[in-house]
Amino acid sequence: MSSERKPTAEGAAADPAARVERLVAEIRRHDRLYFEAAAPVISDGEYDALVRELAALERAHPELLRPDSPTQRVGGAPVASLTPAEHRRPMLSLANTYDRGEVDEWVDSLGSFLGLEARQLVFACEPKLDGLALEVVYEHGRLARAITRGDGRVGDDVTHTVRTIRNLPQALHAAGGAAGSRTPALLEVRGEAIMTRATFARVNRERTTAGEEAFINPRNLASGTLKLLDPAVAATRPLQFVSYGLGETEGFDAPGHAEAMSRLAALGLPTAGVLGVRGTLDEVLSHHERLLAGRDELDFEVDGTVIKVDDFLLQERLGVRSKSPRWAIAFKFPARQGTSVVLDIHVQVGRTGALTPVAVVAPVHVAGVTIESVTLHNKDEIARLGVKVGDRVLIERAGDVIPKIVAVTEAGPGEAWRLPDRCPACGTPVQPVEGEVALRCPNPRCPGVLARRIEHFVSRLAMDIEGLGEKLIGQLVSGGHVRELADLYRLDEPVLLGLERMGETSARKLLQRIEASKTRPLPRLLYALGIRHVGETAAEVLAAHWPSLAALRAASEDELQQVADIGPAVAASVRRFLDDPDEAANLDHLLERGVDPAPPAAAAAGSGPLAGQSFLFTGTLSRLSRREAQERVKALGARLLSAVSANLSVLVVGEKPGSKLKKAQELGVKVLTEEEFVGMLREAEGGA
């Protein structure tokens, strides 16, 4: 135990202001010892006692509470909403590559641009952290504001949650090392807000124990935490900050990036430290390889390295492209891979009857996740890989998210595996579908199909019946209690109490939720029915034209096709579904059991900055969810389309957009990247 004197409140009553000053200084000193020197000299309990004493004094003397007090790290007052804040200098994204040859080409282009030989250039290299880009602004040495990257020009003001980040100083050190003893009048520091793996695991354990959904990865959790309205909640999910660059400065000078990071560290700001290096191209590439080899030993996610021209004068000469600086590049690590052995291959039956083979593999840790099963998609994929039980396979998490089998690295002794001729859930002979690779079970009463259909029917974006999970649905189907969707509305307490792990309170709540679902809006019901090709957007379009189930059931295929946003494939699928005797009977039974969908909410026709425009989204969006993007354009008066047509105003393109992009380009439809779309939203919402 350290010989440090334990905290005391002696003298606080006589001079509370002086005691507050001493406590603030003491707490900041211990923060520096903990985060910068990794050499704490008091226990967590003693540290907490200091903070509690300071909080008590601030409550007794509110005039002594200041915005940068250490007590604000555990949560000040919640904010009503996030407000937009403009960056003085744009926060640009980086060009990136996975290819060493492209790095060499980039360096050659720099030399040509500057009229220098590549070997004359000096670079800085540091880890590319997988978090949320953030700008923290210090005015006269005190933390004044924190802004997310946003669209690069305007972000969200998240000062209230950033104050809870304990390794980020509320006030800069008085001594600035090589920069001198004065603190800068203005210092905008760009960096990454990150969540350590250990904290991520703890938060997810707590959420799982509480029955809440776990977060997908540390980056999503870090992003969500910063954008919370209540800083007290943010304080329970400790973030860390790592500096990587500068915005506007006044009274802060450095010749290059590496020296600037050194001076930031002297001011008390966290940097990459020994994980960064300055040197020739060969030296920084060697550092890249060392980081790649040791990435799993770090306590935070790193997905590559950022290589920058070190000299600030050369950076100014090189300038920027439209969206990224010419003087920097992100050299991404390859997708994470691992090897395992295929223990079994089983077949899942989807809600459309499609059979999907899934490989069960010996547990393998890849990209921070333990993988035990990997989809094999279809029979063509199995034939391409030649995979069978007993093979050793190379597994990759594409984009560090979705696991897939890349190749067989060592063949096992087993025989070639093939999809079964009969449905594993009901024994019905499977059938190929014209124009598709998949094999399907044609039995409409297949218990496997029914279980998946129910899971979709009760999901949050459909009928939203919380409490009906996969295991409970399995019991209801296997026990013969539910033979069609409408049977959900015949369930009663005696049936539910006969199921495993179902008590009276749970049964009563579930029945209440089932009852409440009867009046969900018509678009939700249409989506819940699982009609092929009818997603959320198509369901809303159908409900807007036929605002009752009876009206839609009476619509002909020709009438359906007249709706520009529907198209022939959707129209044929809807009519085929409605004409199916089993589906028609199920719809009748749903109505008989009290399902009475509410008509869709009337749209504010012709109102809003985007009135008269139509939008469609394709590919994966990274800055906001597809649903959030759709809701925001609808709120601004726009319509959503379900397919590319001449009536489409704007196609918003994320990663891996597919065929919709090509068709839109052929039709001359306006195409926006996600970054451009976010910028457009900012302008439209600002003028709404």
C-alpha cells in the first residue's frame, strides 16, 4: 500500500473554495498518474472518496461547481437533444487501401507532385483505431466543446458525454514541454473515441444479464455512448480518447505530425505513444507489419495503420482532394482469418422454405468473436468450396463482421456433402425454384417454415410481440398449439403455462402483448405476413394505395402494376400470395380472431423541404441505419420507392450497392454517396 496520505475534509468548512481547488488539483494529479504514467499511488476506493468529497462540497456550494470539474465525468444534467456544431476546418475522411502496391503508388504520386524522390520523404505512422472520430476544442487551456465528425463540415455537439472520458483532461497541463509553458489560446484536437475490449465485454455481460440486447462491436457501443443524451449513463460505459491530428490552433506550433503528437502528450492529451513511429517508408511499413502481428494483444480494436507525410509544410503543399487529404492514406489490415475443422453440416429451413446449409465448426476466435457456425449459403457455394465434414477450413470475418468459409485448407476423410432431397423439418421432397440457386420445401404447413414465419411475424419491425422468442415458438409449433399465424391469437394462459419456463406473470404479459398487436398499422401487418419481395418500403406503398386489407385483396395484378413504385415482380408476388388458398384462409382467420390493422398514417402531402422527391437506399450504410435514413427523408416530405425506376429522384449508395446503382446510372437518376446524403439531410433539416 502506498504511503500517500488518505483524503480528508479537514479545513473544508473554513474555506470550501480553497478545498475545492485542492481536491480538483489532487484528482487531476491522480488521473495523470493512472492514465499517463500507468503508476497509480492510491486505491480506487481512495480515489472515489476524493471525488465524493468534491461532489459534496459542490452540492453545498453550487457556485463552486464549474463545467470542467472532475465530478462532471460521472454525469451532469442530461441534454434535451444533440445540437449541430460546425467544424472550423473540415474533418476529412481518408483514402484507404488493402494493397501494398497501392501504397507504393501513392508514395510515388507524392514524389511526383512535390518534385522529390520518394526516399527523401519522411512519414508518420500510427494505428487506425476502430472508434468514432471526434474533435475536442480547448480554449485557453480548458475543454470547451466536443463535436463528432458528422458529414465533415457539421457534427453533433457531444460535450456533455465527452466530459465523462477520464483520460481526456478537462484542463491542459500548465507546462507544455517543448511547446513552452503557455497553454494555447485555441487548440482543436482530432482523435478517436474508443471502447476497450474489456469494457465492451463488461457492458455486454451486464446487458445480457438484464435481458437486454448485446451491442455488436466496440465501435457501435462507443458511437452510441457518445450520442446519449444523459451523461450519467455514458459514465457507466467508460470511453477513452486517442489524439491523431489537429484542427485550428492558436499559440500551438510544431514542424510536423510526430512533434505535434509529442507536444499534445506534454499538455496531458492521450496519443498513440509507442504505437506510432516516424521514419522512412520502409520503417513505417515495418511498423505496420508489427501492429498487424500484435493487434490481438492490444486492448482495443485496430483495423489498419494511417500513414502521413510528417512535415506540415509539405502537407500544405500537397493539399486535399474533394473528400480526403492527399498527404495521408489508411493502410487497412486484411480481413481477419482463422482455421477450424468442420464438425457437422446441418440444414436450416427459412420462412420461404429455402434450405440453407450451415457448417458447425470447432470454436475459433476470429476478430474478437468466437465462431461456431458459418453459413454455406447454397449448393453452388458448397460445390465451389468442395467442403465436407472433417475438412480443415479457412474462416474469414468479411469486414470484421460476417463469418464465411474462404477455402478448404486440408481435406478430411469424409465423403462429399450434398443438400438433402427431402426437407429435414417435414420430409417433403424439396424443389428447385426457376431462376434461383436455392432449393425449397413446398409444404406450406412445414413446421420449419412455420417457425421461421412466426419469428418474422412477431419481430420488432413487424407485429412487435415481445417475449415470443425462438425457443418458445419452437415449443408452440412442435406441440401443435400453433399451426398457422392466426393461431397465435387463440393462445390462452393454460396453454402457455404448460410450456417450459413459463410462469403466470410471463404468460399474462405475453397475452397482453399479443392482444395489443391486433391493431398494428396495416403496413406492419403486410410486412409481417412475409410476402416475397415485400419489405417495409413496399408494404408502406401498398398500404398507401389500398388503405384496408379488403381493398388490397380486391386489387388485380394489373392494378398493382400501375403503381410505379411496385413493379411487375412485386405485383405478381402479392397477387400470388393473396390467391393462395392457404394464405387466404390464414388472412380470414386473422380477421376472425380480432386482427384489425389500423390504416396507415396520412402523409403530409406536399409539405417539407423534400416534398415531391422520391428516395431509394442500396448497399450498407455506416453512419446511420437504413431505417433511420428512411424515416428522416419521410419526415422531410419525401416518398420512398422499393425499386429503381424513372420516377426515382435520388438513389443513396452505401458500401456494396449491387445492381440498383447500375440501373440508376442508366436511367440518369441522381446518385448520392452516404456522405453527400448526410450533408443534404443537414441542409434540409436546418431549413425545415
